[in-house]
Amino acid sequence: MTTVYIISAPSGSGKSTLVNELRKAVGNLEFSVSYTTRPPRGSEQDGHEYFFISRDEFERLLAEDALLEHADVFGNYYGTARRFLEGARERGNDLLLDIDVQGERQVKQRIPEAVSIFILPPTRKELESRLRRRSQAEGMLSEEVIQRRLVTAAREIENYKNYDYILVNDQLEQSIDELKAIVLAERVRRSGEPHSAEEEKWVVTAERHKQANMRPALRPILESFALSAAPGGR
């Protein structure tokens, strides 16, 4: 039985680093490389970070119902091909999706049992600092782009209530261990087998990161983005 794991986060939250480390640490976990119509940035390579295709090609995939999910972000399409899920199922592996909040809703509608994990920065100030460092490293330092991404981050963070787990990426090594624990705990839970001592530790860590259990810890983070931790929204 293939389990689909969805990981979402505002741009600059450190999601890519966490995903890369998770893939190194957990076996039988395939990664779906998304399609996009935006041009490559910096050192990005086709087939590694994304498959870079034209709008015409993307719209053909849409017309053929070849995408599991898709989204329009800043005028560019992003999407996940169904073939990645089909391939993972054939090989008996789980599938990891790195997609945004729009895509998460679509996948959850199609696959309600999918496991969704939302990664948050510790504060708005820290997210802004990370965005500036990344933009500078890419040689694309633009105040307009940074501010736009911060506004978008606040909108995306409002969707945290749709996710099964919440992970605050403050200390990288700790966050890697916690993300690994969530993925492995779900495997243990779904196997129906008795837990070993190590597996029980994963389950305890994962339970701590369930959305409902993270609400108190989220309050100061949400307030830094001028958002409310109330169940109903802002």
C-alpha cells in the first residue's frame, strides 16, 4: 500500500533542504519532480529541481488529465504527473510530493488518506532574513520579490489548518529528525504491527506535531504574520 506524503511550506522556510535530507534518511520513498512553466533559476537543472516545459506542453498534460494536481503561482504553472504515483505503486514504494497549498487540497480530495505536513519558519522576521540571503546567493536581490513572497507566505500559512502535521523549522538538525519521525511513524501506524522501542519514539514525536497539538506553539508564529490561531481563521 503506497502512502503519499505531501510537504508544503512558504518560500524560504527551508523545505528543500528538509526534503533532500529526508530522502537520504528514509528508504522506499520516491520523490515526484514537478513540472513548471517558469524558467530555471540559478543552477537549477531540468529533471532535478523541476521539469521545465512550455505553457503549451503543460496545457496538453492538463487536457490529457495526466496531472495529479496543478497550480498557477505568479503566472506560472506547476503540477505533478500521475505517472509518479503509478510508478511508486508498481514498485511498492511510498511517494513524496513537494507542492503548495493549492496542490495539497487537490491531492487530499483525490487521496484522502495522504499525509500532509506543513513546514513553518519560526517567525516572519526569520523568513524575511532567509529570503534575503537566498535572493543574494542567487544574484536576484529584489525588494519587490521579497515583499511579494512575504505577503504570499502569510496567505499560505493561513492554510495550516488543512494539514495533518505542523513542523517549525527552527533548528535544522532537529527538524530533519522530526520530519523523519513523522514519516516513519505513519508507516508504523499503517502497518498494524506492534511497535519496537525506537518506533514508539517516532510515534511520540509525530503525535507532538499533530496539528491540534501544535496550536499553542503556533500562536506566536502566526501573530508575527498578523494571523490568528483561532480554528476559524484570521
